[in-house]
Amino acid sequence: MMTYTDKSGPFTHAATSVSKTMNTVLLALVPATLFDIWLFGWPALFLFAITIGACMGAEALCLNWAGKPLKPTLCDGSAALTGWLLAMSLPPWAPWWIAVLGAVFAIPLAKHVFGGLGQNVFNPAMVARVALLVSFPVQMTLFVLPHPMFATGSPGFMEALSITFGTGTLDSMSAASALGFIKTELSRGVPVAESIKQVPSLMDLASGVRIGSMGETSAVLVLLGGLVLLARRIISWHIPVTVLGTLFIMGTLFNAVDPTRFTPGWFHLMSGATFLGAFFIATDYVTSPVSKQGQLVYGIGIGLLTWVIRTFAGYPEGMAFAVLLMNSLTPIIDQHFRPRMFGRTRKGQPLPLKGE
Amino acid sequence: MKLFPVRGGIHPDYRKERTSEGAIVALPLPKALYLPLQQHIGAPAEPVVKAGDAVKKGQLLAKGAGAVSAPTHAPTSGIISAITEVAAPHPSGLAQLTIVLQPDGKDEWAELPAALDPSTASPEDIRARVAECGIVGMGGATFPSAVKLGLGTQKPIETLLLNGAECEPYLTCDDRVMREYAAEVVDGARIMARALGAAKIVVGIETNKPAALAAMTEAAKTFADVEVVGVPVQYPMGSERHLVQAITGLETPARKLTADLGVVVHNVGTARAVHDAVRFGRPLIARVVTVSGGAVAKPQNLEVPLGTLVSELVAFCGGLTEPPRRIVNGGPMMGQPLPSLDVPVIKGTCGILALTAVETNEQPVGPCIRCGTCVTICPCGLVPVEMASYIRKDNLEAAATAGVTDCVSCGSCSYICPSHIPLVHYFNYAKGALAAQGREQRKQDKTKELVEIHNDRVEKLAQAKREAAAAKKAAAAAAAAAQVETPQ
């Protein structure tokens, strides 16, 4: 009788797999995504499909080029997730080539040059978003007012095709997101305390019927998805809580000091891509620290940097930059923040015996 | 009793219900028994019989050799047919020297050593009896129990911790022993506590064994010094250091023993064996083995004479219903794969599992996605993902600094890994390679020392020679000078 002795145990295994993890994340994104596609109509759906398709295509090409088997990696959902998150960080009516270029930045440049799945230092979707933002500032900051699908005044199927694939008629409809609006007003000398009264109310920010990229609207549905990930133990509380907490504390603290200059904490939480960033972007396994202690440091860093960039830098939204900056620190955080070994001190020396 | 939290751990599918509810069944005597000389940690036993000898049940076949060793006795009466090389119950399938016994069917007892009265016997007498009866750690570690019971002579021991956690999936042999032989186990524990000089006994049982908990509590209720405690169901609760932490809150320092904290841990099966040895003079010649796994027709617990071939156990359990993917000696988490069924049951064999491909759920290894679950669940506070990446690059020094030698190979990280990376396989490789490096280093150091001594000696000889030559020369010169002077 033939049995196998080629490896040591265990000879039982939890029903875990990479694709199971990725699929759970994708499922958690579904409610927010459906809402956003409804909110911005056909062009959003096209952009969404093109981004994911381009990312999957790029992944297949890279795998083929590297001589790796296509099926296991292509089917585990990791490339689809990258595409999904990238699509959620684009203006919903962006042209098709933004999506395709984004896929080129994300998959071959940010992921496969490092060695593919699990090897990349930076979050691929955020590399793509930042590269696009810096290279095409006009297209990446042209936001439209919500145009719910099938509503009067919203583009129909054919019109949507021309928006996504043709020249489009965006200029007349462009608008600014809440974060962008406040930044512009501040630069014109309008104090935050004044301009903030003109942005949508907290309720509108929560419900998500507002201007922004797909992942910036529907904060509540994104939060719901995040809670699903927590409940399914795909992620732990450490990163989201520290990101949100730091951002809220910094906002509240500085707003209390000078309300004309600094936006309040709640506004930081409810605007921009705060929830998407905290629950879905910053928690990316590959580019975040592996230990809980390290994750706390990493989350605080992202919250702090996001607040600094939103408040002092030229860009209204800082989440993507903050995540990338902290990604670069992940290897160092991993080196310095690790669990204490059983029977040893933090420095790795055996614990002293009583009386020693 | 207040318990203390233990870091990490997992909750695997236990699958214990397949065997936990049936009583232990005695396996009929097989046609031949194969008793390896090495059934324990330490030096192999030395045979005291030869081929052709007639032996009785319980008679000494091979005596312990050295301080850490254990003797082997005849599980039944019969004829020694050979002392020869037989495949060992080890993944390598390599042969080792084994005494082959043909039972005569009479099952006649030899004259056994007289029963000891534990209330009057000295700790030395108890330890001597335990050593004489060949008792080793029956949880699978197979460390000679008498040596462990002697720890009380070196350090003050306050507590004997009886390990009934049985945290490995499938295995129920300890569960059944506690249910069916609770009084014997408690008595054995009290004898061991006396040998150790321990005032207190705590029995730790995972709460997924309510019947065993009840039986043991009942058996212990008349003894003020014995406490039975339900511990959380959390693999690897049965790991000695972790069980000590859960029950006493004490964390054993690295490279120290639990005995340094005043706690010694013994398995419940060992306690039962000690009871038999002290009260009746019976040596360790049989043990309870869980035969289970999806490929076994009738999984159950068997009381097996040592030396019985695994194939006999499987046949008694109705044979295999399908070709198993793995035959495992022990539990599925820390057990060893067996190359075939034609190997004997030895003192540390707590389970024989024939696992189907569905149960083992082996998948192709994928790339690590750094999910960090292995870090979260490691009960030793290690970073498996990091150690594995060092070992893959054969950077053993970095792996050692990262703590690979502190790994207890519990398998939790491999079990949970979504990419099915065989982390423990890496760590076992590294531990082996580091141990080999250490041996090589010690050998080199010794050689260097000898060479230095040799060089010193040669140098001293040369020096002496030079001095002698110089002295001779000086003497000659003096003589010459004297001669020159003389004519004047």
C-alpha cells in the first residue's frame, strides 16, 4: 500500500484558502459598489467593468510572461480585487483609457516587477491611483454630480458609451468633492467654519448621495462591508480603528484650537475615502505589517499622514499617499514590532527565574 | 479554579466523537510481537534474552542502558524467535534492532516484583520501580518517567500537573482511560506526587471531555490534594509549557524546564502505568491506542500488547474502506507519517490514523500573502512567516535569531495557512540542520583543542631539545675554553 511520508505534519488543514479570503473581501464590497453604480449610472458600470477586466488581463499577461501557471493566481481573486479597489478610487465618469492605464500601473509595475502576488511593497491599487492623479490631474479630479441610473437627466446606455469611450461632455458637469471644495475655499480666504456649512450635511455624507469617486460616496455601506470583514475575521480591528481614531482625534483636536483653519474630526471621518481606506485599503495583507503591534503603529501612521496631507498639502485627499508612505515603512515596522516570544523578554533573552 | 490566558492557538475540527463513546476493546493476541529496543528517548535497551529462549509475560527482555533509557518486557508468554532488524515506526521506515516474540497462547505471567505500599515506600523505591517497569511518557514523548520523577531530588517540586488535555484531534485514548480507569489514574498520580515530593496534584482536562472530567472529579473527591480542572478547548493546550501557564499562570523561561518553576507534568496514561507498576509490579507491556480516520471501517480505542503490528490493529477495526492518503502515528497535528502498516505499536503510540485525502485537505502550495494569521495564532509568540522566508534562503542563522529553536512544532501555523505553506516542515528542517551544525561545530572545537594540545606538546619538546642543545653547546664551549686555558 502506498502512503506518503514526504512532509511533516499537520495532516489536517483548516478550510482556508487565498481565494476564499479574496472572495469574502469582494463580497463585502458588493453593497457599496452596487449603490455607486446606481448613483452614477451606466458610465460608472462601464468604468468598473473595464478596470477589473484590464487588471485581470494584465495579470494573465504578466503570469504568462513570467512562465507561471495562469489558473491558480488568476482565479484566486487577487487581481480582481486590485481592479475593484482601483475602480472605486477613480472618478466614476473617467474615460476608458484611465482605467486601462491604471491597470498597467497596478499590475505589471506595482505588483509583478516585485515578483507577483505577496511580493509587492506598495498597494497596487493605490500606486495606480496616485500615478494617475499625478499624471492626469484634470481627468482624475473631474467629478460629476450624482446621476442615478434610469433617472431623468442621467445618461442612457448609448450616451454613457460615448462618455466612457468617446470625448464625453464632462466639462459642463464637473463639480468638486467636499474635501476639494473646502480646500479651494480656504485658499480663497474663506474660513473652514464658513465653507463647511455649504457641504452636504452629515446625513448626506453618510447616505452617500454626493460627489466623489465610487469609494468616497456611500460611507455607510463601505463601513458595513468593513464590519463584515471584521466579523468574518478576515481583518482585525487594529488597523481600521487606529486609522479612524487617529484621524478623528487629530481633526477634533485642531478644530478645537482653530475652527477657521481646521475641519472637524467628524468631517474627516465622513468625507473622502476614509472608510474605504481604513477597512479595505490599509488592511491589504501584503503591504501591511504582520504583527498586531505593528498594525497599530501602521494604522496610527496612516491616520496621521492622511490628516497632515489633507490639512497642509496641495491635495485635498491624502489617504492614498498616506497608505503608500506607510507601505514603505512596513518592513521596518515588521522588524521592530513583533510578539514577545514565549518564555523570553521583549529583547529575546530567556525570562529570569524567580530568585535569579 | 482561576485559569490564566494562553497566547494564540487554534480550534481545529476535533472529530473525536468517532471513537470517544465506545469502550476500550482488548485486542486479541497477534501471531507475533515485534519489540524494538528503542521505544523511548535515550539509549536503546540491551537484550538479556536470545533467540530460542522461552519467556513469560512480564519477563525482562532488554534492560535499560545508562541514565536515560528504559527496559522492555514480554507482553505475553512465548518463544523469542529472533533478535533482528525490523522496520521502525518512523517516517524513514528504516530498520532497527527488534526482539521478535512468538506468543504461545498461554499468556502465563512471570514472577513479578512484589507490590509496593505507596504510603510507606520511599520516593527512591517508587522511582526504582517505575524505571524497572519500563515506564515512559505515554503522551507520545516517551521520555523515561523515572528520570522525570527524579526531578524532585534536584529542585523543590510543589505541583504535579496531570495532563489530560488531549488537545490533538481524533485521539480519545486518554479520554477513555480517564473515564474507565479514573481511580487507577488518580492513584497513580498520587504515587507520582509522592515520588516527586509534590504536595499538590492538578489534573487538567479540556472541557470538550465532560464525561472524563466528571469521572476524574468523582475519583478525586476523597483526596484533598487532588484537584480536577477543566481547561479551555484550545490547541495546543496539551503542550507542557502552555498547560502549566494556563493552570498556574507561570511562564516557563526559554531553555528551562517547568520543574524550575516547581511543576512537573505527566500524562494520564503514564499515571495509570505507574499505578500498575507500584501496586501490582506489572511492567508496561500494553497501551491504549486510538485507531481512527476516515479510511478506517470501525474506528475505536484498543488496548494493544506492545509490539503488535499496526496492520493487525487496522484489520481488527474492520480494515480500510478506501486507500488512505496518510497513515499517521499519533495525532494529525504533531504525529508522524508512517510509510506502511507493517510497523509495531510501541510505548509512545497513542493513535493510528488512516486519513483520507478529504480529511488531510492537502492543496498545492501558493505564495504567502502575508495575512499574518500565523503570527496571531503562534502559541510561542514567533513570526512563522519571517522564519520561513529565512529558511527558504537557507539563512539558518537568521532563522535561529528569529527563534526557530523555540518552536514546539505544534503545527498551528501550517494548519491555518491559507496558502497551504508547510511551515512546520521548514522549521523541522531548520532545527535539524541547526542541530547538525552545532554537532559539527563542537566536533571542530574539539579537534582544534586537540590540535592545540598536540602543538603545545610538540613545541615544548622542541623547546626542551633546543635548550638541551644549547646547554650541550655551552658545556662544550666551556670545556673548549677550559682546554684553551689549560696550556697557559
